[in-house]
Amino acid sequence: MTQILLRKLLTAFSRIQLLLTALLLLLLIQLLLLSNLRRTKEMPLDESQAVFLSDSMKKVKITAIRQTTYPDLMEKYENPIEHTCDIKEGQQWIAIDGQCPERMCPSAWSSMQQFVESLAHGQGNFFDGWMKNPMSAMISCNDGFRPFSFYIEVVNE
């Protein structure tokens, strides 16, 4: 009787081992598929795809409108720094295909990137009529001591 019980247990363990192995293989396949999908998203576009993107996406103009400074906050909280952002009021950039323009402050770009990408894809009317021009937005950079306000708008060609 104990031999029969032992055989049944061994058979059950073998089946469990097979099931676990199969599950592990499925997980590995899913991970491989996901990593392959990520790699294909990161692959550079060929020329025909790049032309299609440029033709279908809108250009977005970014204009530095105004900078505000808070000397009291700088004095109270900021360590002295010699060099801050090089942006000047009135300075403009054109974002092509929703990409960060050259010489754009990285902190400013991180604040506006989602809006620029949305506008480049033809989306707008943020926050149900917030802006008079629905294909625009007014965004400030992340610098809490000397933030710049940027007007971003679709360029109609």
C-alpha cells in the first residue's frame, strides 16, 4: 500500500514539476516578447517612416514669454549658483515631430513635453477651453526660484 502511495506521490510531483516548468517557459517567452517590443520601439525609423511622421505631425512653436524671480526664496533656500538657464525673454524654438528643440533648457522641456507632443499630434483644447487658442498652452518651467513662462502653439503652415 505504501508503494502505491509513493508512486502516486511521485507521479503527482512529476506533473507539478512539468506544470511549473511550462509556466516558467511561458513567463520567459513573455519577457522575451516584451523586450523585443521595447527594442522595436527604440529602433530608428527608416526614411519613409520619418517622412510620414513629419508630414502628419504639426510643428509647435515655443516662445519664452516672461521670467519671474523670487529673491526672497533664493536667499532663504538656495545655495548660491553662478550659472542658471540661458533663456531670454522673446526667444523662440520650433519643435519638429514633438521632439525637444536644440538648446532648450532640459528643465523647461520636462515641464512642457507632454503638451508639445499632444499639440504635435493635433490634440489640444487642454482643460476644456483653458486657452483662447485651443491649439496652445502657457507652461512654466520647474525652477521654483526663477521660473520662465512659455507660450506653446501649433504652427500653421
